[in-house]
Amino acid sequence: MVAHAAQPTPGPADQGFPEPQSAEERAAAGARGPSAANDGAPHQAAGEQPEGLFESLLALVKDLPALVSDRVDLLSLELKRAGRALAQILVLVVAGAILGITAWLVLWGAIVVGLVALGLPLALTLFLVLAINIGAAVWALMRVRRLVPMLGLPATRRHLMVSPSPTPSAGAPDPGAP
């Protein structure tokens, strides 16, 4: 069995940040090590004075890009994956809609054929099918109109206001009602 050597973790220099210039900076960077940003404990050599607040802030600002870089890379990769998934979802929704519409038309065609076979006149059967479909479409559109106010996130907006009203406005319809 071949043992693989552990890969070193990339440091600031591997991410495009310059190496410390002076010997003191290199010694301080070596003393802090790669986990200095994670444990929060000061790493000081023996006899060294504690860093001042300004130096600590400068060190934090200097290390901040390295700390944020990994998270930004992860966000970027996940956004790319989410974009691909969204594209696939849209294609599948369009395909499902086409297949659903086809099935809907075949179902109503079979109903028309059945009603005509039972003796109903073709014109009356087609009018009946049309009336049922228009009625269902009107119901769906009325339901959409009741749901549209929910897109404005009314409860969240009430809670984010400086002086939120404890109850919703009296005239507002309940969008969750059937």
C-alpha cells in the first residue's frame, strides 16, 4: 500500500497575499501559524510585548481577505450549482406543463366523445366543456388575486416597522382563506 503524504493547507501566500517581508514578521507569522485566525488566542514569543490594539486591528484587516475568501468561493460554487439546478427545473416544468396540457385535452376529448355517444348534441357538449373550463380558470384567477398581497411579505413588513401595529389592518382580506 502506498502512503500519500499529507498536502499542506494553503496559506495567505497561496491565495495571492504577499509573504511577510521582515524577519520579525516572518517569525510572528510562523508563531501564529495557520490556525491563528481560528482559535483567538494570542501567540507570542517569550519576552515579546503584547500587541497594541492598533497592531491587532491591522493584523485582523490583513487576515480578513483570507478568512472571507473561502466563504466567497463556496458561495460562488453553490450559486453556479443552484443556477444549473434552476435551469433543469425550468426545463422539467415546461416539459411537465406540455404533457399535462396534452393529458388535459385528451381527457376532455374523451368526455366530449362520451357525452356525444350518450346522445347529447355536439354543440351543447362543447359549450358545457367550455363553461366548466372557463369557470375553473375564473376561480383560479380569483384565488391568485387573493394570494398576490402575500408576495409583499406583510407580516415581516409589520414586524420591521418602527412602531408595528399588533393586528393586521381591519379591511385587509385574509389571503390564506380558501
